[in-house]
Amino acid sequence: MNPKPDDLKMLTSKYKTMNIEELKASIDNLGENNDCSNQFQSIDIAKNELEHKYKERQEQIELLTQSLSSSSRVGRWITSISGVFKQFRESKN
């Protein structure tokens, strides 16, 4: 028996609200329980959502890494420029 499209939408919405750990637990639970008629389809939907969340997490990590290296570069430039000004003031005195 195939699930109704509304049931699949509800299931997809449910999985989208879960975090990674909850999705993993749900996938494990579905794999252990063979009583669900649409078990394989549910597992596929949960795995797709889990993969999507992993991709989002990786993108966030990359953005944070870029942001940190950029801010660190700016900090070094400011320190260098202020050092030059300090040396210039000391040489005038």
C-alpha cells in the first residue's frame, strides 16, 4: 500500500523540523521496526533530509572559516598599520 501524498508531506515536514541527532535516531528506529508499511519510503525521506542538513552544516562551517580568516587578516593589517604609525611618531620625537 502506497502512502497518500498528504502523508508524505506531513512526514517530510516532520523530518525537516528534526535536528541531525533526532533524524539519526528516527532512521535507526525505522530500520529496527518492520511493522511500518511505508518504512522504506520513510527511511529514504529521512536520509535525504539528513543529507541536506549535513550539507547545510558544512556550508555554515565553510562560511565561518572564511569569516574568521578574513577578520584575522583585517586584525593583522590594523596592527601593522598602527605599528607603522607608532614608529613614525617615535621617529619624529
